[in-house]
Amino acid sequence: MVKNINSAEGLIAQLFDFSSENQVDFPTPEHVPFQLGYGTCVDEYTAKPHIHKRVKREINTTCEFIYVISGKINIEIFDESSKSLELLTVSTNEGFLQYFGGHKITIMAGTKYFEIKQGPYYGRDYDKVDMPEELS
């Protein structure tokens, strides 16, 4: 199951339920700057050996992926003008991928998770803009 979250500027985020049985799928559109694929292999599969080319890509936003191993995370999604778009709960075996904009993340006690972002990271002052106090 994939839930798409849109802003006026297009697809801003996706929520993935990894517990559903499915063949290999890449539900992220080709044009977005971060790709995600997942699935269930019924029979053994070996991908054709390959090397990834060094291809210059230009990105102008930071994408963030969060996977909840166990527990629960509440994520409020904001567009780039700080408008709240949606409040999601990401639970055990679910993932969240945001392409641009911002968010408020509340992690419940005892939650185990990991997150992935593309780098390099130049520090909070360079890479982030804090939201107005009333939203935090």
C-alpha cells in the first residue's frame, strides 16, 4: 500500500506499508530525487551484476526517508510556505519519504526507527529553516 501526499507543487511525500505482500515495486516516480523500491521474492532472484555509473545529478532539496522498525511516529507535513498539509502516523513496518517541504516529527517513547537523507550535510543553519514557534 502506498499513500501519496500532494501539495500545490505536486507530490511532496509518500507513506509505504511494507507488510503487504507484493512483487518488487518502485512506487516512486522517475522524476523525484530519491527512489525507493521494495517487494517480496517468492522464488530466489539474482540481479544481473552491475556497477552504478557516476552520473552528475543536480538536486535542490533534501529528501528524507524514515522507517519505523517498531513503535510509532507522528509526522505533520508542511509545504514550503509552512502550510500544514497532513498529519500521518507511521507505525511498525511502515516508511515515510518526503521529497521537499518540511515536517514536525514526534517519536513515541520506545520507538525504534532509522532515517536516510542524501548528503553532504552542511549543518542546521545552512540546510534548514526553523518553523514559526506556534507550529513547534
